Amino acid sequence: MTEKPDRDALIEAVLTELRRQLEAELLPETATLDEIEAAVTRIGGRLRRDLQEQIVHRRSRGPRDNRRACPACGQLARYHTMVPRQITTCHGELRFARPYYHCPGCRIGFAPLDDALGLDAGSTTAQVREWIIHVATHLPFAPTGALLARLTGVSVGESTVERVTVAVGSALGQAQRAAATPEQRRLQPPPRHKPPRLYLSMDGIMTPLRDPWKRDGSCGALTCRWGECKTAVLYEACPGENGDAGVARRAYLATLGDVDCFRPLISTAARQCGYAYAKEKIVLADGAAWIWVLVASQFPEAVEIVDYFHASEHLWTLARAGFGPDPDAMHAWVRARQEELLHDRVDAVLQAIAAWAPRTQTECDLQATEYGYFQQNEHRMQYGTFRAKGYHISSGVMEAGCKHVVASRLDQAGMHWRPETAEAVVTLRAALLSTEPPDLRPYLVMAA
């Protein structure tokens, strides 16, 4: 019976305060748009903050029971005291006190108002966490807090930024791994897009990691190392006059896990991108053995293409060994081999490699290695046929993805990462930089 009078009183108080602020700060007719904008921002900010505080404080001062059922064991818990809490919201800092109960059975304490307000163990609201994620996936953690404060007026510390980023990125990664299990894959809805031609490209990029370490030196000296971040992009190309041109839609995937971890993730991502419906499936990558072993097990029906420029790098390695002092001879030899590759003449390239007469054992080993490389990848180097069908023969989209998703955030000067932090960041970046990023709200819950 008292709810409506309380609401009416709150509305009247808000209107009275708004009138007071307007009378005090409403600008004259000569004000510029910048001045008007600043005044409206100040008034609106104070009004939102005051309204939020009044609503929450009214809830915290509501009727209080001396006993409440314990959410853990169901026994009656006794009221203990009023405990303060501080939450950073998108309207600023919110401080309030709420009744706190203690259960004699399971010996835990709880605040019923926290559950009523939908609060978890975090010190920020879901909206603030989402802001943090969208900035921290692009900027280092310290500048993230400063930028948020400047743009929104909300202040969060570097430790809060890192804690939220790791928690949300880890939750998203866990959900991706769960969705990649055979049981969950069968329950997935059909893909939203059914592309006629789908490209899949994979690569590994080295990321600076560190072993367990603390700034105070309590865990010993700082030890840095490199870890491979396996990255993939699935994309549809824009048709051009001379075959596929730009990228119409892309989905990224990245993890510091090993091949066994990566395999179900890429298989599930391909399923979600409409791989089963594509009439043409193309895997485009460099010559790394782990990639083609994975492709053979997960995508055996796909057309396999070794990146043309990667193959050209192997030609240059041979040319430098065979014609080192003579740049003209090197260029002529490589151009001739490239022309043969572009006309499906891998056999001619193999003959040219076999015709080289090495002078040292090192050169003999190089000749054998490179001959084996072109021989094993012959069916992946039919570039004339691939170009005639309009296919991409360069993995530039993947190379750009490695830099865009991983290197530009994780491999900057002086950076070294805890593996779990790096994993969370690349998981978020891969998701958010995709054409259709996921809804992050299910992953914004903070555990105790």
C-alpha cells in the first residue's frame, strides 16, 4: 500500500531537484553549443547519479526482518548488522549499506539486497565491465582506466581493468570450448549464413609470455619466453573482375592452447560459419606441418592451397644459396620459377632445384629440404588452376589477422604476459574483431 506514495514522493523529489538545477545552470540565449552541451551533461550526470542513489538507498532502508532463510542451507539466519558496499556504475560511485545476516548452520554471511539488486562479487556493474572490455582489448590496462574516466567520468583502476578482462575473456573461452564438445555441437542451431565459397586460413604467431612472477621479486627473477598463439580466420570474399577480391565477412579464432585444443575450436567455428553448406571450401595457409595434418583430419574435402608468397620465400632461400654474390642471377632464377608456379609447373621447379650443384653439405641439406617441400606440396601449388577459378592464392587475410588480433595488442615494446591473461585477451580480440561479434552479457558475471 505504501509503494505508490513512495514512488510519487521520489518523482516529486527528482522533479524538484531538476527544477533547481535548471534554474541555477540554464544558460542565457548567447551560449554556444559547446557551452550548452557541457551544461546539459553536468545537469544530466548529477540527476542520474542522484536518482540512482535515492532508489537504491530506499531499497536498503526498507523493512528488515530479524531472521532470513539462508540461501545455502535453508536454516534461519539472524540479522547481524548493516554492512556498507561500494559499486562503480556507469553513473559514478554508488555507496550504500544493506542488512547483513549470519547463518549459524553453515557459518556464512549474506546480504539479501545484493541478490535482489542482481549483484555478484564484482565491484562494477555489467555495463561498466562491458565498457572496460571494449577498451581493454585495444589498449593496455593502465590507459584503459584513464580513457574511460575522460570519456565517461567513470574511474576504474588498472587492477580492476585486468581482473575484469581476464574474468570475461576466460568465461568466453570456456564457453567456446564447451560448445566445441561433440555433445554441444549436435545441439547448435544452423548457421546464419550459407556461403557459396568459404575460405579457412590458419597460422601461428609468437607471443611474449612470462613464467610466474611478482613485481616485488617474491617469485624470483623475471623469466620471459615465447609461446605460439594459434590463429584462424574463416571468411567470405567479395567477388571482383578477376576473381575474389576483398573480404565480405570474417570470423577470427585465437588461442595459446596446443593443437589438440585448437582442433575442436576451429572445427566448431567452421560449422558456425556455414562450412557444411559451402559448395567450395578452401584452406589457404603456409607450409607448417601441423596445419595440413589438422586439415586432413577435419577438412579432408577442402581445396588446399599453400600461400604463393610463402612458396616464393623458399625460392629466394634457394636463390641466395646458389647465386649469393649475383643479385641479377638470383632475381632471374626466382622470376623463372615463379612463372612456372603460376602455370602449374611444379615439376619444372623440382627439375630446377635438382639441377643445382651444391658445394657444401649444408647446401646439400638445403637442396634436399626444399625439394621435399615443393614435392610434398605439389597439389597445393597449382596456382594457375586456382587463379582460373578465382581463388585467393595469398594468405594476406591471415597475415593481417595475426597482426590485427594478436601482435598489435600483445607484442608491443616491453610487454610480457601471464599465459592466462594473454589467452583471455586474444579470445576477446578474436571475438570482437570478427564481423559478427558475440553478445558479451552472458560472460560479464564476476565470481568471488
